[in-house]
Amino acid sequence: MTKFKLLLLILASCTLMFIGWVVLGCYYWLHQQHTITIICCLLAFVCALGQFAALAFTLRERAFQQMYQTLSSNDINHE
């Protein structure tokens, strides 16, 4: 698995975990368990930070790949 695919997988898993924590927090909010709701919201916030970090690393890796392709296509052998 390439680094780019791994970062996309991390991004997708953080997104699904974020949705799950929000839904679980709403469930506990309806059942008047506010302490668990606050914990779910904090975990959803951590997942959102994970999404931002994974997206930043994904875009960085993509830029490096494009830069490498550009440099390798412009490489001229003078023999």
C-alpha cells in the first residue's frame, strides 16, 4: 500500500468515526446522559482534527508526487 492510499484510508476512517461519535452523542443527548454526550463531542472534535491532519498530509504527498513527476520528466541526459 502506498503512502498516498494509506493517508486516504486514514482520512476516510476519521470521517466515519466523526459521524459515528456525533450520532452516538445525539443518542445519549436524547436519553439525558450529558456526561457521555460531552465525551462523544470531544472525541468527535479529535476526529475532526485527525481529518484536517490527514487531509494536509494527503495534499502534501500529492504535491511531492507531482513535483517528482515534473522533475523526472524534465530530466535530460546529456551524453
